[in-house]
Amino acid sequence: MDDSAEQPRDDGDLQTESSPQVSAEEGTSKPTTRYDVSAVRAAAAAPPVTPERAAAAAEPEKARGKRVAVFVAHGMGQQIPFQTLDQVAEGLLLCQDGEDKSRPKSRVRAVKTDDQWLHRIELDLKSGTADAVEAHVYEGYWAPLTEGKISLRQVVGFMRDLGRNGIKVGNSGFCRWLFNVYREFDTPIRTVFYLMIALATVLSLMVMNWAIAAVSAGRALLAKAPSWLSNGLFADLTTTFNVVVTTMAVFGFGLGLATLLRKKKAPASVCRAWSLVTVLLFIAALFVIILGALSLALLFYGHVKWGKTGSEQLWSQIFPAAAVDRFNASFATWTLRLVIVAGALFLGWWIFNIVRGVVRDLSGREGRLPNLIVTICMVILVVLAVRLGFSFWEVFRGWMGDGTMRVVRGSLVWLLLIAASAFVRQMLIQFVGDVAIYAAPYKLDSFFQLRGQIKQCVEKVAGAVYALKRQDGSGHEYDQVFIVGHSLGSVVVYDVLNRLVNEDEATGRPLNVVARTPLLLTFGSPLDKTAFLLAIQKQHTDEAREALAAAVQPLIQDYGFRPERWINIWSPWDIFSGPLDFYDLPESKDSKRVCNLMDPEATTLLAAHVEYWENTLLFKTLYDAL
């Protein structure tokens, strides 16, 4: 684990109910109705040993009921420290049917074991009953290790390589070493088609990004353009991107409406029906992106190769010129209107919040005069700035003339494309970049050491949770440890659990990992996809190599190494995950084989990947297991 993970953190607030807590290790905390991270810092401050604390530490541990640990690893993308802990704790507390919810049932605590601090949320589940459980939730937090470690070029290269290897595997037959058998799995031809479309989409986005960069740099927004970038080529490229942006906007609207229907708790039938519409819009968007990139290549070839340096447009020779002009004019007009409306709404919302704050501060008794003076100065500054901007705009309009103004309006799509390109770049690096860094490649890469650091970081916390002892030293702190992983976190916990099992078996089972792990719960998991897309097939390896590779994965060597249950939650609307079929032999009837559960509430295309956190199935499954 990195140094930042070994000290109490100072990030954000943990939002769940709290109660006063006194312990020999941590001293006394103040009663609160909501706790924040200051409670964790106070618990981890390690105050000096006093006679009272020494006496408390010497007392035998009080009788207790069942005590278990929940270890969870977050998925890809930017993650806030303790956010995953909070989500799991809140979800489990919401499953407390029929109990008095006014009584606090959670606490926060930081404990030190060996050379690291462990932060946890303590939950009392079904307290006061015969089957009461005290659950401590821990987090394997690895997000900072991948921040800023990969470039867009490496992400795109990773996606390209995945697509090519997946197509090769799909055509040659997918083989996998499972339970001492080199087994070939049937690959539907649709899998190859999916990958071909995905690869074509990635390559198309690369072409579009190159075109945006080349034209924006060459034309420099009304600056003198190079000879190859004629007015005709620029107009044709603008028309092409207008179509792409329009299609993407329609798809985005459909996706946004699907999300709104879900938040407003519309009937499930309505959500599913509209989700089908979003699928059709998604397919249309992919088609337009691929055909748009092909059109860009043909437009560059046609204009540059054949010396079309004037204003002649190729699209006007394929479609009616009047229709092309009307579409471009309508796009420019409506885009400008939507931008103005969106800007006005944002500005109005911002002004409303400022005015509300001013009214609140001026109504107070203290600081009224300074608040009034600062507010007046701010208003005067804003008015002068706006007036200055309008004055210069009138001058610029007079210089540019009506023709140049039309060009400015027609170039609006390029401003949107530059902004969209920057946004997509950031999303790819933050989300797909994490996968590219962690996913074990089928060839050598530059992230080998970083991948090891991530595994070591998570394994160090998980191993410490298994190794925690009771205060009286009579045994392990936890009767059971439940392992949970979302998205890429499911791949991380799968690897970590394999390493813990191997280490435990090699050292005589001091932690008894297998027997004390009743559940491995994965959701939104790409484990099947990574196994398929990163596979090495028979023409490049033999059974000996595959057997050696599987040796580090006891979970696919023998069911005796598996937790009592492995439950995988997935959704057909989540394109990043799916059922796990490549971790068991198809004919196996073992009770420890993966149990795939489809989440009926995760129904929004793409967004389903994170909707598990908001649904009943995930937390009900974990709660029932606890």
C-alpha cells in the first residue's frame, strides 16, 4: 500500500448514522447524529496511554455475537476515499426491515495493525435478535495509483489491440485451462461481429479526432488556412460533423430521458420500453460514427487528391444542394439557440444561488455592512465587465460583416467538437485507462510494476483484515470475511483472493482463507470479457504454459479452493459486464460454481454499469448472506 493509504485520511465526509463509541485502542469519541471523517481521524490519533486506558485494555473482551468483515473494492474511474464504504454501509442498513431505524446502528473507526491503518464502518445488523451480526466494512482503495499514469495514445492502442485479439480468438476458437482440462468454448459469430463494430468505432473516433485537430490547427478559427484546406473541404467536413453531432445529441437525449424515467420511478415496463429505444439510437450512433469517419477519409482524398481548392462541395453532388444547405443552416441556428438557452439556465441558476446567499447574509446581525459593501462592489464589477464585452462585440461585428458572421455560426460545430473531444479524452483516460493499466496483457507492457502495486495495495488491506486478532488473543477477529468487487474491482478482488489462497495454502493455512470466505460477490464484472479478449490461443502456446498460468488461480483449479458461494450480478444493458461462463466447465454441477443473477432494475443502457448500487438485488444478496 502507498504511504497515503497507511495514515488516516482527510478526504470528504462519510454519511451514515453514528453512535458514541469507547474502546481501549481509541479513547472516547463525542456523540453525534451524523459522523464525518473527523471521527476517523480522532480514532486514529493514538492518544497517550493513561492508567484508565491501560486498565480498560487489560479487561477481558466482552461476550459478543457473530462478527464478520465485508471487504469491497471499487471499480474504474475517479473514486472518492470512503465513498464505496459509505455506499455498502447505507445499502445494508436500508435492508433492516422491521427494525427501529431511529436508533443509530453504525460507527466509524480506524485501527492499526502492524504498520498500517485500517478504516472501517461498523454495522449492527438485526441487533437484539438471536441471529444478530456485527459487520465491519473495509475498502480496498487503489484509485490514486493509476491517476495520471497513462496517455490517450496508450488507451486507444489498448482498445485496438483488444479488438484485434478478440476477433482472432473468436475466429480460431476460445480455449481455457479449467480444472486440469484444456477446454474449448463455443464462440458465437455475433461475438466476432460485436468486436468488429467496436474496433471500427475506435478507429473511427481516432480518424475524427485527427480531423478535428488538423482542421482546427490549420484553420485556427477564421485565420488564414493552408492551401489544402479549401472552403469546399471545410464545408464538407462541417456537414459531416453536423450529422454526427446531431445523431449523438439525439442519442444523448434518449439516454438522459431514460435516466430521468428511472429517477422519477416510472413503471418498469416504461423504463424497459424506452431502453429499447435507446438501444436503437445507440446502434444508429455507432453507424453514423463509422460511416462519418469513412466519409472524412473520402472527402480528404477527393478534395486534396483531385485539387478541389475552391468552394465546390462533394456532398452537394451526392445529395440535393438545397437540402444540404437547409440542414447546415438549421443545425447552426438550433445549436446556437440551445447553447444560449443552456448558458442562460446555468447563469440563472448561478445568480439565484448568489442572490439567495446575499439575502441570507444581509439578514444576519453580524457582518451586515461588510457584506453589503462587498456585494455592491461585485455588482458594479460584473456590470462594467458585461458592458465592456458588448462594446467590443459591436466593433468586431462591424469588422467581420454578414458573410463572416455566417462562417462563425457555421463553425460553431467545431467549437462543440473540440469541447466534446476533450471530454471524451478525459473519460477514456479515467475509465478505460484504469482497465488498460490493470488488465493482464497477452504481451509485455510498461504497466507490469504498477499492476503489481495495485494488487499489493489491495492484498495488504485484505490480508490484514483476515489476520486481525481479538483483543484477548484467543482467535481471529472475524468469523467470516465477505469479498465484494464492482466492475474492475471484481477483477482486482479475484486476483487478490487467489493470491491470499495460494499464500495461505503454502504457509499451512494460518488465516484459513478458504473456510472463512463464505461469499465472493461480483457485480458489473468484466471477468469473462478480460479472459476472452486477453487470451493466448493454441497457435501461440501449449498446454504446459496454460497450466502454469492457471496455477496462480486456485479458484479455477479446484472447487475446494473456492468460497462457499460465488455470486455474480449482471445486466444485459451493461455492455461492460455480463454473466461469468468461463470460470466453470459447462457440464459442472458443483454447488460452488458461479451463480449468475440478472438485475431486473438495471435497465438503462451504459448507465446500468453503476445502477447496481441503487438497486435492491445487490444489497439484499449481501444482507441475506451476512
